[in-house]
Amino acid sequence: MPNSKTLTRRRFLGQAGLALAGGCLAGRLPIAFAEGGSAEPVAGLGLITDVHYADIATRGSRHYRDSLGKMRAAVTGLNELGIDAAVVMGDLIDSAGDLESEVRHLRTIDAEYARLEADRHYVLGNHCVHLLTKDEFIENSGMTSPHSSFDLAGVRFIILDSCFTSEGEPYQRGNFSWTDANLPDDQLAWFEQQLDEAPGPAVVLTHQRIDGLEGPHNVRNGAAARAIMEASGKVMLVLSGHSHQNLHEQVNGIDYVVVRAMVEGAGGENNSFGRLLVFEDHSLRLEGHVRQADVEPISAPG
Ligand SMILES: [Zn+2]
Ligand SMILES: [Zn+2]
């Protein structure tokens, strides 16, 4: 991983214990804490979510236009820090009233994301496919598939697409309610197989949440995804966006982190992005930048 040594010294010295670690629950892989300062990360994944870029006026706390400069700063920062790959975890654009504008906004913000000197991945958010079809999103961005997976330093990262209605219809052309997010059966079967075939621990990336803790921001059949994850014993962490706040919870031995939305607040001082660092023993640590929180240590249960 480029520059990891520099960044470790610059950013981590003295920040002991900001670790995300699994416990020793039955059925889970034992995952050790990485003590801050004592270990070099072996891989890094940039995390950006809920960019909501659109050339429209601010509404409430959402500063849509500012997201262009925030994305530029985040990509520059991640390039300097050094990462192997990054994920935009949904809602890359916001609604603009017509298809042509939304395509233009997607191309504009994706051109900033494309300055990243590392592999780019995408999670679909409800705003990504408010008017666009999923194929149109793919045609106008660097996304190759709505659900996918990749491996980094022995950890499998699995991207899920919950932008389906209860009837199994893919979101497009305003055909959905944002609270009606679902994972279709065929994707759940694919998910189970991905975990089955994963060589080691796994991290799951979703836009809508699957922690089961807060109604409207959760995937309606999230319990099915949780059952698959808990049975696999491989999932350390689920990263989501969609509810826009910093949040960290643990449910049945799996850590669930909501990454803070980039669109919230004016100007660069309200930017947010993170890096998920992978250590040789597969322990993880989320390093937050600007308004993104570091993830605090979790005591290993029992
Ligand atoms: Zn959002
Ligand atoms: Zn959303």
C-alpha cells in the first residue's frame, strides 16, 4: 500500500486503541485488537458516503453544491494518505427534477472521484437511482455492477444493493418510497455463497442499514441478511450510509457502523471521509477525517 508508513507516523502516533475488533463469540473468527502505533496497516480502504451532489440550493443541513469541493478534498486527502481502494457508499447525487440534470451531476461528481489513484467501488443509494435506471448509473459512472465483491489483504468486501421495492422492482424513474428497501432472494443466495467462499473474514457494505435498530433507514428484510451473516461466522463489520450520522453499534457479535454523510454542513470544515485500515491479523480500524468519527475500541465479549 502506498505511503502507509508516512501516514502511520503522521496520523497514528499516540492514537492507541482506536480499534474495531471482533470478539470471541462462538462461531466467529477470533479477531485480535491491533494496538495503535505498534502495527503497520497492510491495506487501506477509503470510505465516502452520501455525497448528494447536485447543482441546487441548500436545503436544511444539506449543502448539495459544496459536495463537489468536499469530494475533491477527500480524494486529494486519500491519495496523500495512501489507500488500495475506495468505496462510495451510496447517494452520490441528489434529485434534480429531470433525468438530464441528474446524469450531468453524476458525471461531474464521478469525474472528481475518478481522480483517486486506487480502485473505485460503488454502492447504490436510493438517490443514485431516483430517476436513473441502474444501467444508466453504470453507463455514467465507474460502477461495473450493482452488487459485487473484492478482496483486500485476505478480507472479503461484499457490496449489496438494496434498491429494490417489496415487489422486487429495481428502483428507477421515481417508482419507489425511500423506506421500501429490500434485498431480493437471488441476491441473498449470492451473498450466502460469497461468504461461504470467502477465504477469511468479511466486511459488508450496504447503503441502507441492516442492523435492525432503526425502522425507516433499515432494509425491510434485513433480518434475512443478518441470519446469513451470523450463520457464516465470518462477518466482522457492516458499513452503511443513508441515515447520515456517525453511529456504531454491535448486534449479535457483529459491528455495524454508519459512516457520516459528506453533504451535511457547509464547507470543508464539515467534510467527512474515512479510511478503514486492515492489519496483518485481519483486525480493522476506522480512521475518521474531518467530521467522520474514529471508531472506538470494542471490548471483546466473554
Ligand atoms: Zn443520503
Ligand atoms: Zn439514502
